[in-house]
Amino acid sequence: MDKGGGGVDRDEALRRMTQLMLQGAVMLEQTCPLDGLPLFRLRSGEIVCPVHGRVMIVSDESEAREAEIEGIISMAQYVAAQKVKESLDEGDPKRVKEWLDVIESVERIKSLRRRSAEGVDKEGERGGRGKA
Ligand SMILES: [Zn+2]
């Protein structure tokens, strides 16, 4: 089905898609909102449309929210670290432990978030994993 395409040459689009795959990009289920072509995730993690180049599939709002979450997580860690220092100065081992627990939780959340972001990439790159 041809949607009209807005002057997009199908052969050219196919050629670029092939090129992207040769570069190790992974075809995604999401499509470009402008032309309906499948989007690709580059090894660098960028999401691109073969015709339009870089495309943000996430809305600006959710991107901003994501950045805010990152900021809050880092802030929690920073504050907790300061509290650890305060508690040490006060000689209160119980509080030290409490705040260290907070830092530990933050670290865990951070690495979980990192892993889930990377996990998507690796699944596509390795292709026939479970078979080995
Ligand atoms: Zn596009």
C-alpha cells in the first residue's frame, strides 16, 4: 500500500534500510510517524528513520520526565551521601547505616535502569541467543 509517501523514493528507502542493517542497526517495531517506515536503533542507541534520519519516538514530554527522574535519583544519592557524612560527624552509626541503605538502593535502581536500557539493544544484536 502506498500512502503517497511525500516524495519518498521507495527504492532509496530500501537501500538506506539495507545500509542501516549492514551497519548493525536493529529494525524496531515502531514506525516513523512521518512516513510509516520501520525505525532502526543504531549501535549508538539512536533511533533513526531511514529517510528522515534521527527521529524521536518518545514525546518530548516523556523525554523530559525521564530526565527529571534521572535528576531526582541523582539528587537522592547526593543528599543521602551528605547525610552519611552528617551522621558520621554525629557519631550515629544507626543513621549512617540507614543512609547507606538509601545509597545502595539508589545504586541498584540506577543499574537496573541502565541494564533495561541496554538489554533492548543486546537482544537485537545477538539474534540467536537462546540457541547456543
Ligand atoms: Zn521517516
